[in-house]
Amino acid sequence: MNNELSEQELLRRTKLEEITKMGIDAYPAALFEISATAKDILENYSEEKDASYKNISIAGRIMSNRDMGKACFVSLQDATGRIQVYIRRDDICPGDDKSAFDLLFKKHTDLGDIIGITGYVFITKVGEISIHATSFKMLSKSLRPLPTVKRDDEGNVFDEVTDPEFRYRQRYVDLIVNPNIKETFIKRTKMVNTIRDFYNEKGYLEVDTPVLQAIPGGAAARPFITHHNSLNIPMYLRIANELYLKRLIVGGFDGVYEFSRNFRNEGMDRTHNPEFTVMELYVAYKDYNWMMDITEELLEKIAINVNGTTVVPVGDKMIDFKRPFKRITMFDSIKEFTGIDISAMDENQLRDVCKQLNIDVPGNIGKGKLIDEIFGAKCEGNYIQPTFITDYPVEMSPLTKKHRSKPGLVERFELMVNGKELANAYSELNDPIDQRERFEEQIKLMERGDDEAMFIDHDFLRALEYGMPPTSGIGIGIDRLAMIMTNNVSIQDVLFFPQMRPEEVKKAAVELKPEETKIIEEVKKLNQATIAILSENIGISKINCKKLLNSLEERNLIKREGPIYSVSN
């Protein structure tokens, strides 16, 4: 980030001063009534409907301006699209005073400024639907120039702003200059609303659970840690909301769901962001087989609502969400892609398999993580079409009910789509004694150095001891689902403001008054100083000294702790 103003930025500030001198507020507070949008006009206007568009008002951002002398053709962009506006001097200024056009519009208005237009719709000689302006109003003066995006005569973009660093860091500009990006986020919202409507129609209750938690439970992940000052205890940003939703099932709700913002202090890549959204659903008296059926139904509905078809393009692939999806057990999957049956192996044998398959694994992880590493390295990426991976080893799933007919396994599935996990679901463990033993095994893994092992949650165990009905639960990764439904390869493309490294700030050269220079030199010499000492040593009044110190503090040149001033680093 550069704090130095460019020539363009300085010029725009000068224009703002000139507008102010004209007695015009460049940032007016009053409501501007809008009666039409670019999309409405372009899609619905015809000469037969001319009477409906004789007196319209519209607002938007100036994206281009063709100066014709006493008239201009402006491309105005609102939330729905772009439309051409014809602004003629004598229409804007019918009297002798032409300053609104000659000065305000032609001299002091720039690309990026937001203006309000009143006028009527017409069709130009070349057949373009346009607005003939009868008045315009400055609504917001832009002090930074927009990146230049070139378009041909048909409006096709051929010089998009594509730098990811710029687009993710300044998403507000990305949305302005690449308005097609909005479609991604509109589809994401449509997707979320489809899920919400689907569950609401089935009578399930949307709830909110704590983001700040005393114990980071419900998943195997490394948490973010913070501190609660009033309670003087460490707190964790939630890694999952599972245990709270299960408490609500204990409390008597038959079905609850939540769109949960989760936080995991782990790696960042094209499919992982430390802050992400998961939808979790828990329904009493159901099992994981039922959950597979309802998940197929939901995803098929989402694909149709968002894209109009069950077949969704993802890069060079076509993914079909039409029911039913393929189902295969985890052990069968590993056997299919490695030729090795690991179903009866212990930890040492699994480590030998990892060596045989050239999979590097840490020395402190247990049997469950080893199986997960083998599946992740050799199987996961092969599942492009929606596939349920079922029946996981008990060591991998501390919150899952043991399989009703397969010893050593649990009733769990993960849904794989495009080579990545999209959903994770269980027949939930509701035996409090078994759950306590599973938590204790996680503590042993933590003692071995596994920083993603689960904490033991005694309050959750207490809730289970009151009795939780047989329950099935699922978590669906909303960000990953949005990537698939909008054909984006990076999670950053479906988040308005993805996590970024802090922007480096380049300090601008600072002009100092002679007295300010003396104060800085004196503080450097003394290392620390008070107002009384500085005013006496420099020979200025305490009031004036305080004003100068305040100014230096605002510019981060001086820092203050109580009455003591020192030089900022």
C-alpha cells in the first residue's frame, strides 16, 4: 500500500475543492429517488412502451465518457448493468448559466464518479437504447482512478483486470471493473437460499450457536486462540458447531441446522481458507443411509436452481448431480486404487504401506490418520463425479456410531466431488460411555503431539448422559460447493474478502513544520519527554506544543503513553 498520492489523485482532490467552491456538495446526504435500472430499460423498453419511460431517474458510476463538445455520451453502470446516457449542454443548462455542464460535468467530473440522472429513454440513430438526460447530480466524487478496462464497440471486454492479488485485496474495485464477477456471488446466495428453503420445508429449525468457545470441539483441527478479559480465560474461535447442535437435539428439537462460520488455524491454498462456511444439519431418529438419500435430493435441487440443469461444468469436466450417486466403502476404495487390502492392518503395517506407496507421514499420528493419508494420496482425487465414501475405521471418527454389522468401522460417509471432500456425515454417536472412551483416545493422540486431536468436552458428555435420540448429522462445505456450482477453481473466487497477507505500507515523504522538526529532534535526544519539558526546551507555549504533538501523533511520527511522548519506530 502506497500512501503517496499520484498525480491523478492530487488532480481529483483539486477538482473536489473546485466543486466545493461552486457551492455543490460532492457527497450529498439527501435521498436520490431511483425509478429505473439499466437492466429494466434495456430488456423492456420499446417504442410502444415509450410513455412509461418518459420521465425516469437512474443512478450509477461513470465508466466511460465520449466528449462531443457541447454534448457527451456517458456509459453509466448501476447494480444491474451498463446503459448509455446522452448529456447535452442546453438540456442540462437551459438558461444562460452553463456552469453545471461546462464546469461541473466537463471539467470536474471523472470516470468512477457516481451521478444521478433524470431524463427519458430513446433509441439512437444507430439503434442503441439510451437515456437522454435532462438533469444530473453529483452523488459521490471518486478520488482514485479506476483500472482501465478496454471494450470493443459491442461492449465485449478484451482487457480484463485479472491480477489475483489486486482482485482479492481490492474486491470492491474488482466488482466495479469486472461486473461479471457479481454473478458468482449472486449464484452463491441462490445456492444458500435453496438449502435454507429445502430444510425449512421439511420443518427443520435454523439456529445460531457460539463462535467463541471455551473448548474447540466437533472436529479434528488446530484452533485460533484468543483471551476473554472479563472472565480471564482462554477462548477459541469455533472449528465446528457440531457439539452445540447435538445439545439442541438432546433438548428436544427433531431437526436443527446452521450456516456456521468456522475458523481453523491451518494452511491456505486454492481449496482452503482459515475462515470458511459450513452448513451443518442434525435430524433425530435418522441414520447415515437416510442422510445419503436426502443429500442427493438436496444437491440435485441446488444444481437445477442455480444452473438450470443437473450437469454442471467445472473446468474441463462435466459433473452430473442427478440422483443416485455412486457409493463405495473406504477400504474398497483403497483396495481399488492401490491393490492393497488394509482392512485388518495395525499401525505398524499401515506405516509400511505408506512407505511402499511413497507417502510421507509424521511419526506422531495414529492409525486413523495413517488411513486418511493413504486415501487422500491415492484415492480422493479420482472421484470427479459425486461419490459417497462410506464405512470409515473407528479410529478416524471419534464422534460417530459404531457400524451395526461391521466391527471396527463406523457409520460415516464423505461425499467426494471433483476430487475433494464436499460433505461429511455420520450416524451420530449417542452412547455417552463410548463417547467418553473415544475422547480419551483423542487425548492420548494429543499427548503424542497431534495438534489436531480433539479436546474432551465434559459438558457435551453430560448432555449425552441425559439421553440423545438416534441422530444423523452432516456438514457441507458451502465455499467448496459454491466453487463447483459457479465453475471456479479457487476458494478465493467465491469469497468476497479472502484472507490475505497484510499489505506492505510504504510511508510517504512527510513535510514537517520547523517547530515539528524541533519537537522530533528534542524527543529523540531525550528518548522520552513530557509537554512541559518540550515546551520549555523549545521555547513554545504548552498549548501550541500539545497541538503540534497531536498532529505528529496522528501521522504516527510520535507515540504517546499517558503523559510521556517518544518517537515512533
